[in-house]
Amino acid sequence: MTVTATTTETTASEATAETQVEPGKGMRFVNWGANYIEDRTSLSGFVKELGRKIFPDHWSFMLGEVALYSFVVILLSGTFLTFFFQASMTHVVYDGSYAPLKGVGMSAAMASTLDISFDVRGGLLMRQVHHWAALLFVASVGLHMLRVFFTGAFRKPRELNWVVGFVLFVLAMGEGFTGYSLPDDLLSGNGLRIIDGMVKGIPIIGTWISYLLFGGEFPGEAIVGRLYTLHILLLPALVVAAIGVHLILMIVNKHTQFAGPGRTQGNVVGVPIMPVFAAKAGGFFFIVFGVIMLVASLVTINPIWNYGPYDPSPISAGTQPDWYIGFADGMLRLIPPHLETELWGFTITWYILIPIAVLGLFIVLVAIYPFVEAWITGDKREHHIADRPRNAPTRTAIGAAGVTFYAVMWAAASSDLIATHFRLSVEGVTHFLQAALILGPIIAYLVAKRVCLALQKKDREIALHGFESGRIVRLPGGEYIEVHERLSDYDRWRLVSYEDYAPLMVRPNAKGRITTGTKIRGVLSRWFFEDRIAPVTRSEIEAAHHDH
Amino acid sequence: MATFAHRNRRSGRRSPLTSAALLLIGLLATGGAYAAFTATSSADAASQTQVTKLTEEGEKLFAANCASCHGLQAEGTEDAPTLIGVGAASVDFQVGTGRMPMAASGPQAEQKPVQFTEEQIAALATWVASLGPGPAIPDERYLQGDGDLAVGAELFRINCAMCHNVAGAGGALTQGKFAPGVVGVSAKHVYEAMITGPQNMPVFNDANISPEDKSAIITYLQYLETSTSPGGLELGSLGPVSEGLFIWIFALGGIVAITVWLTAKSN
């Protein structure tokens, strides 16, 4: 079906022939409306241009859409919540319907969140929709980033859009964390306390920043109001702006596509926005919305009534941040304790500073990876054909190492639950994860690279000799052979069309010197491209055909 | 009596029989109380013999099942602590929840099917209690679950939640030890755990948390056990970890399955 509906952008601009039929009443109204708007805005050129934008069809290209749609759900449900939430830390005595908290003193923020949960019609559902949609938003952003990374869709001309997407990911985490802290329940207060501790661990400025942030000593009475302003005003505005830039850049750069017959660096094969893609996308929005509603109506999230109001003395076993902050919490759990230096009467808390440095470095590496890879490979060409991960073994291996590093930190955030549920000691889990944090990425790198090369070899074998058909034939001479079924040209295309790279040759520059930069680049390039399987060439295919 | 008073009020005059009636009531009350007291005394005597019997039986059971680790006179050995002075509550908790006798040594004694009958547990508890003073099995009136719910919830969050989790789902301790889930544990065992501090649990004596407050905590735990979750499935009440796993595996996993289906080429 997709194949028949396929249009290419080059043919898309051709005007479709219109048959002259007398329009009905409804159509006349639509025409009048269209003319009215057109006369005042000259919108038609834009609509025509945009309506004929082509989008390739692949499931992994829809992950960004999931993020966009869950953000829409977040906006809708969040607006509902603002009608009832009071971002104030004024002390009140709860007198709502939830019996175990009746008569308990708490902040107005907590009391209004309880009212939303128990006394506002539909309030609990909306809270759960908002929170589940937030988790799904960040999760789909993460998965979308992984897709872009592993298919090399961040290469020129899309490096800038990778950075915009990265900013969105950070903003999403910021939105998530500020939202998590708003209800002023025990869990959110404990989360804020950890942030406060990290801030205070920074030498010289830490204490000042903490006092500035909380308006005095933690917890103070200001933080919920401040986070609320960030959560509903500044951060959403930035997210919306970044989404706008992200989508515009995607349209300007055009979408990537996987290799296939008729697909080149110069075209985009797929369906146009109007009407097919728009219809599909509209339907898909409601599917995502539906999944969120289903989850929110069936499964509890953040039962603040269990946690009770924040009080600096208690804490619950199994206190964790939402999943997207888990990697930071995990890093704090993995750093060996007691790493402190006392210097001129000041204590330098390495167990805070090292995690902050590691997390910062990891985040920055993610942001700048496209530029690093472009520099190493020296590749200045535009790329519109997405790589299959196996065809870029070193990049895929780096990605696997990064994912492992992240996953170990993430797992460490639940070290206590891993210990209780798998009947292990929490120290054992922590020590294992400490080792895995260093060794895991190395192992993942080596394994992923070898797997990629093996898969490339397999592809090469299949492209040249076809599939094993399982049919054994006895030749007149008595020899038995298994008949290989040759691939169709269409299928073979996917296997053979990828770019071949070779390590850079280190050459002297115009002045006849080899600079250190060039040398480093040569070494890195060799690391990147030394192990490689060359794509099958035309002559090899022809030679293979002659053999049979 | 009621009809008499009723008639009296209607007539508006005190009956001449009133004094006689009052005298009769007074005499009956005094005599009844005296009779009851003597009856109690004889009941005490009866229970005393029963206690002796229980103690003897308990000693035999102890020698057969516990003495190999705790010593014949519960004086303790290298493998296990002395039980002199732990009180009846401790025995009732440890044996009544199946933690004792231990199946194997490990980070901590774990709950398992109870090995003794109610009577045998009572016998063991009586014998151990006879060795030295210790916390007794709690009074029924604290186990009714009729305490102050909000106070109980707050006390639970402050004193218990750091190990047992705010929803009583349990949590990890050091070296493979753990705080078990406490929702669904019988009121008596919860109370006994608080006053005896089994395994790694601290003792919450009556000066620390008064019996009324313990009763309030039990009330909250019973509320957690019987109330339905307002928000739907609780995912083990484990907090953000199970929520994160759920969104990745089921929600995002389901959506990815849908995207694969939407973009699948029709055959």
C-alpha cells in the first residue's frame, strides 16, 4: 500500500489536473472561506508548499511524534490542574475527604493537590494523565534521540537540529523535576533536599546559591511558588519555542529516509502531508492520547496521599526520583562515600563534585557528538539517507557504550529495590554496579562493534549468494549442493547501498608540516574506520551471478 | 425498674417504695461484687494451675525445638542470643510468624509457615516469660484498629516509613537484611514487633510511642489493608521505579508496537 501511495518530492510540485464540475453549496462556502483568508494572508503558497512535504514511512520515524503528542496532552491536563492548584507554602490544616490526613498540618500546595485528587471531579484522573504523559514525553524523547543517534540522522545538515532536540531533552527533565517538586509531599521534598545537598556541595558559591534558590534555609516557604513559575511559565515557553524550531528545521532539512530503490540523497520518498500523512498523524495523536488515558485511568502514579506532607525529618524507603532523573540519583549512589578533602578549614566534598562532573561531561558529550564525529571522519557531505546501525560499527559501538553507562547509573538509582526483589545485599548490588559503570561500557563497545561487523558480513554474504533455501540437490556427478535463493534487486538494494569510509591519510599541510591536530585526527579516524566491511560492488555481484 | 421510674415521673410523686428499692439495689450490688470477686479469685487459682501446666509444656517444647541454639535454659549459645527477659511478646511474634525456629542461618530470620499450634506457642511464650520479666503479649484493646487514623498515619511516616516504606511495602537494609512489608500483618504481631524490636528493628517502648499511639499505627495499617487504592493499580506501592518501568515497558512498548503496525506494509 505504501508503495503505491508513494510520491517523490520531485514530482510533487506538478499541479494535479482539475476536472471542472459545478461546485455544491458546501464547496462554494469552503471556496469563499479559502479566498477570504487567501486575500488577506497569501497563505496558499505556504499551504501548498507544506501540504506537499513528503514524509517517509518507518515506525522509528514516529517516535518524535509520540513526544509531540504527549506534550500536547501535558499542556491540556496541566491547564486543568492550574485551575485548582495553589502554589503556596502557607500552612493550612487539611480538612478534605482523605481520612488519614484529616487535621494534619501541611502547605496549601499539598492540601490543594489532595483536593484535586479527592474532591475535584476528574481531578485525580487529570493528575494521573499529566504525570503519566510527562513520563511518556521524556521516554519518547529519549527513544527518539536513540533512533536519531543510531541511524546517523544527526549528520550534516542536521547537527543543529540535534542540538535543539538535546536542549528539548534537558528542558523536559527540568519540567519534570519542577513538576515533581510542586505537590510538596514527602517524596518531592526529599528530592529537593538532594538537589539542595548537591548545590551546597559546590565550593564557595554552593551555600549562597542554595539560600538564593530557597529564599533562606531549606526548605523555606518560597520554593514551591518559584518552581511553579518556572514549571508553568518559563520552561513551557522554552519547550514550545524549541519544538517550533525543531519542526521548522526538520521541514527545512527534510526528513531522512532509509536506503531503498529510487531513494537518493537528492529526494525524499514517502507520502505527502496532505492528505495522507496528516490523516495518519491525526489518528496517531488520538492513539497516543488514548494510551495515556488508559494508563492514567488504570494505574496509580505518585500517590501523594501515602507520602503525606513534606516534613524534613521522615523519609520513605524506596525514595527515588522519576525515571529521567534516576541516572543522576544513581551516580550519587555509586560514588564511594567519604571522598573528602579538608583544605584550610574547608571541606571539599568529592562525592558530590565527581558525580556532578561525570553527569555534566556525559550530557555535554551527548550534545556535541555530531560535531566530534564530523571532525574525526572529516565528512563534509550532506546525508539524507539514514544509516542502518550495523553499517556504522564504531558509532553504534559508542552508542551502545553510552547507553550502558546511562543504564548502569539508572539501575543504581533502584539499588535498594534490586536488593530486596532479587534477594541480594544492597552493598553487593552497589559494588557490582560500580564495576559495571566502568567495565560495562567497554564490554558493550567491543560486543556491539563485533556484532555490527558480523551482521555486515552476513549481509554481504546474502547480497552475493542469496539465502539458503534448504533445498538440497544432487548433481549428476553425485555432488550434493544446497540451492541458494537469489535476492531480488529490490531487496538487495537495502543491503548494498551504504557509504564506504576509509581512515584519513595523514598528509602534510600547505606549509609541509603535519600538525598535532592532524595526527590526532588520523589516529581517531583509524580507530573509527579501521575495522570495516566494504559494501558489495557491482562487479562483485556480477561475478557472483556468473558463478551460479 | 425502668417502668417503675416511668410511672413515677408520670405521677409526679416519689413512691414510698423508693427507699426500699434503693436499699435493695445497693445490697445486690455489694453482694454481687463480692461474689464476683471471690469467683475471680477461684478463676485465678484455676488459671494459676493452667499457667504451671503451660510452663511445663513450654519447657519441654523449648528443649525439643529451641534449645539446640538458645541453650537448655535459654541462656544463649554462640549461635543464638539468650532469651531470658525477652518476654512473651517476643516469643509470640517470632514463633507466631514462623520466623522461629529458623530454617537456616542467614542475614535475618524470615517469615515462613508457622511451625506450632496456638497452644504450643502460648506454652513456649509462658515458659520464656517465666524466666525473667519482659514485654507481655499486648492487651486486646490496643489491637482493635479504633485508634486515631491521622495520628497513626503521621507516626507511621515519622517512625516506620524510612525502613518499611510509606505504604508499608518494605525496603532494603544493609548486608542483605530487609524490612518486610507490614500491610496485612496481624495487629498483635505489629504491636509485638514494636515493643520487642525483632531482627534489626529498634524497640519502640511505651515511653517512646504510647500504647494508644501504637494502636493508632495499627489503625493506619488496617486502613491501608482494607481501603481500595484511589488511583487504580498500585504497582507494588514502590514509587517512581515501578512507575518508570511501567511507562517504558507497557506504555511506550505498546505505542512502539502500534507504530510498527501502522507502518507495516500490507501483503
